[in-house]
Amino acid sequence: MLGIGELYGSPSFLTFILPMWVVAVGIVFTVSVT
């Protein structure tokens, strides 16, 4: 994640929030399916 943050530079908060949203949606989807 640090490498991605350094790569993009400015939108560092976006590269941090986006994976968290993906994980959160994935958890909700997994729970709702099972």
C-alpha cells in the first residue's frame, strides 16, 4: 500500500480509502451471501 501511495503521491487518502471500501463491500457481500 505504501508503494501505491508513493506512486500516486497527491491522492494518498484515495488510495487508502478505496481498498478499505473494497474490503468493506467484500465483507458485506460475503455475509449477505452466506
